[in-house]
Amino acid sequence: MQTVYDVAVVGGGPCGATAAEQLARAGHRVALIDPGNRIKPCGGAIPSRALADFRIPEELLVARARGARVIAPSGAAVEMRIGEIGFVGMVDRATFDPFLRQRAGQAGADCLLARLVDMSETPDGLLSLSVQPVNGETSQETRALRARLVIGADGANSAVRRLMFPASQKPPYVFAYHEIVETPAHLASGQAGTGALAGQGTGQGKGQIADAGQDFRADRCDVIYDGRISPDFYGWVFPHGSQISVGCGSAVKGHDLRRATADLRERAGLAGERTLRREGAPLPLKPMRRWDNGRNVLLAGDAAGTVAPSSGEGIYYAMLCGQLSADAVAACLLSRDGRALREARRRFMKDHGRVFLILGLMQAIWYRSDSLREKFVSLCADPDVQRLTWESYLNKRLVRRDPLAHVRVFFKDLARLFGRPARQP
């Protein structure tokens, strides 16, 4: 007799693996379906609080960034050091995702190395999934699975969304591309780099704009706002211990992401280093208005559009979506009421909707031209901006304990936007 799963989770990235593990630990019969051969372009950054929130072992961190450097089209750079309040953990998706899937399997989920081919509802109210097992590079004959509920956590090009939702329901996205490069020996050992992302001189320190930035450092994320690299998003050079992620994203058709990444590598002094892998994929930048079909299917993570605008941050939000989706599915299984699936989106937007709105406005305002990007980088030199940025990123909520700081930033923001000296409120 064919097994009927309580839940089939399609997609074994941070979102799907988290959902599958939580549901399996709660005693539900879970199938986790993932082909195991796809790694999306990702800077790999997670806030330090994620280690506790999602029980991430510290040994999975390949690096710890203690700050960021933002670089303007002119080459002017601003150092944004975090201080003592936390750090940005860096993970390598090639090892991070398999660890999460293995943990789900240890919790009791059936981990199937397969890809979803088709999906439909059956007369008895169940979902029938046709999956194609994958064995290395060889695909085998399809097999059928049956499940009461399905979580679609299979990325921006979600097959679950394509098969079970109207074609019009998909989030806007940018295309992202990166190259994983072997870290040069002198950088891996902590010595100064030889690149020139922001010029040839020395930065002036925290809270100031440098006429020319320092070389790439293994404890700092470089974020490049330059229309030649991305006309509507940004480029990055992120430390990954023995590796470095170099990439960029854009929604502008025809923009050559590979060429832009090659330019970034040359600026950073990494053009001649060995390329370990290349990856490209769309990144959604706005949560969908609805994540469920009201009966038995729930989208989550990238499939639901939960990658932060402006920053492109996705791992933390994906794992949170996994938790919230598992809660909603468990409630649906208990109540047999499909309306319970709505709770995943409601809870996510209640806690993070305002942050996503503000980040979306930031991207729409400041990423439009190089002159605005130049002003945006200069704004990042402000101590209030830096403190609120890091506290919000690390705590995953807007900082409310200092409302006057928000007012000061608002007026400084307007002053930069219109090119006038800032007036203190």
C-alpha cells in the first residue's frame, strides 16, 4: 500500500529543510524532496543571532565579518564596523544546505533525492506528486507520492507555484550571478590584499568617507554600488574563509552579469585566482500577496518572495519561513481547515513587513542612478545610520529604543537626496 505523507516538502534549501525537520520532530510523516544538485548564487551572510534561533553549529561558519565597506561609483568608500553587538556569519551553501537536509533526515523526514515533475489534487482530497529520482547525473523513471499537504520551498522558479497557482502569481525578482573564487594565500593568512576596489590609498576609519579604500579583508564584506556593476542593485565581494564570493545582481535585461563580475574580480585583485564554481539564479525581492491556495498547498521562502529588497538577504528569512510554515501546516493538519495556512504569511508580515517596505523604498530611491548611489554611500558614513543599520540587521526588527535617531536619519536622508546640508530636527 502506498505511503500517504502528512506533508511533502518540495525543496531542501534552508527554508524547506527547516520546515521538514520541525514537522518530523513533531511526529508528522514528512517527505523532503530535493535533487541535491543545485546551489543558488548567495553571499552566504547570516546575522549572529541565527546561530541560536536555528541551532546552527559554529563550525559551519566559514568566516565572521565584523563590518562592511560600501563603495560608491567614484571609488569613495565608507567603513561600517559592527562593534561588540554581534557579527555577520558567513556560510557556504555547498555544505550548509546538505547539513540542514541531513538534520531533517535525522529528525525522521524521508529525504528523497528527486525533482518534482507534476502535481495534482486527487478526488479523495489528497495531493499526488510525480517525482523523478536522481542518482548522480542519471534520472530514473518517475514515481508517485501522495500527501495531505505540500510546502513549496523550491526557490524563485518554484515548480509548486507553477503547477498549483495562477501564472500571474509570482514575485518580482533580480537575476543574480556569482563566482566562488579560491582565496589567495596572503589573504587567507590575514595579510593585506592587493586589490583596488576603492582606489589605491587608505580609508579614514569608521564613520568617515575614504577617498580611497583599503584592500579586501577577510573579516569584512565589500558592497559595491556602481551602475557599471549593477544599474539597479549592487555587487559584492564576501569572505568565505578559504573561498571568496564575488557577484552582482540586476533586473535590467541585457546587463552582462558575467562581465560585471569579471570587473569586480579585477578590481579586487582576484582575476587570476582559481574559480571553484559559477552559479546564477533569480532572486525574488517582494513577498507575494498570498502564499497558500486555501486548501492544501503553501509556498515558503524564495518561492513566496521572502528575500529582502535592497540587501538581497535571504537565508535568515528563509529559515524563519520554514518555521512559520511548519507551524501553519501543523495547525492545518490538526484542524483540517485550509485557512490555517494563511498564518504563515500573516505572522511573517506582522514581524517583518515594515522592514521589507522600508528596504524596498530604499532600493527604489537610491539605486536609480550613480549620482544617487554616491549620495547613498555618503549617508552611510553617518553614525546614526550605521548604528540603526547594524542593530536592525542583527536583531531582525526596526530599532525603536531611540526614536530621535530615526528622525535625525530621516532629515539627513532628505538633505542628501536633494543635495542640501542636513538640518537637525
